[in-house]
Amino acid sequence: TVNCVLFLLSRKDTNVQLIKLSLYPAAPQQEPRHVEPEAGQLQELVATLRKSLEPYTEWCQVTFNKVKPNVERVVRFGSDTYAYLRNPPKDFYPRAGVIGFTGILGLFLARGSRIKKIVYPAGLVTVSTSLYYPEQAASIAKSAGDCVYERAVQGYAAVENIVRSVHRHVGKEGLFPAPVRTCTTT
């Protein structure tokens, strides 16, 4: 039978349908018998509930996507800190104790004003930390100084622009122009 099929396919003048050449007859096409059942009361209730909760679930997903990187960063920081504290460098704990003690001493010395309660502990902790870690303190002071300088220059430029715009608008009349008098006849 294979020779016959090849012979028929090799002839150009014959019109042979491939279905007739098949060894197995094609199954008759039937329409699907499965019919989707109508939605019941429970399904309609669940669909309504899902549609009403959709804005809230979308808000939760957006919030989760915003919070997730921060949580991952905190977890990474915690695990790095844990690994650091499991194998600390030499004299880490005595230095941390002295730095913490100076902060508590600053709170004790800062009786009265709220500003003192902020400035004294922060200042004493900064001084004691800079004594133990001078290289890091110098780099932080340099970067903070650069930042303060940049902000001062920006502030100076802003004030200069404001003063120039006031001088342009004031003109010859001065800062407070004389009121315009109108004559009315009664």
C-alpha cells in the first residue's frame, strides 16, 4: 500500500485527498456535549464579594510592594549586624560601653531644657565616638561640611534671587509706593 500512495503522490495530474490516503478513518466531528451550568446563589455571592473587595486587595498589593524592599533591607541589616556581633573586632564591646556611658552621662547632665536633653547626649556620644574612630569621624565631618557648604551656597543664591526680584518690581517708587488718589465729585 505504501508504494501505491507514493505512486499517487508522485503523479501530478491526480487529485488525491489526504484523508482518503490515511490508514485510519477520521472520526466524525461531534459537538461538545458539556454545557456550563448556571451560576448558583453561592457562586453569585462569592463573585459579588470578590468584586467589592477588589479595590482593597489592590491597595494591599501596592502597599506590600512598597513595604517589601524596606523590610528586606531591615532583615539584611539585622543579619549583617548579627554576623558582626558574633565575631566582633578586638575591643569592640569596651568601646561601645564607653560610648553608651557618655550618652547616659549626657542625659544626666542635661537637666532642664529639652534642647539640652538632645544636644548634650548627642554631643558627648559624638566626641567619644570620634576619639575611638578618628578616621571615620574625619570622613563624616568632611562629607557633612561639604553638604553644609552646598546648602549655604544654595540658600545664598535663593536670597540673592529674591532681593533682585524685589528691586526689579519696586522700581523708583521705593518699597512702599504712594497710594493713588482719585478725585470723585459728588
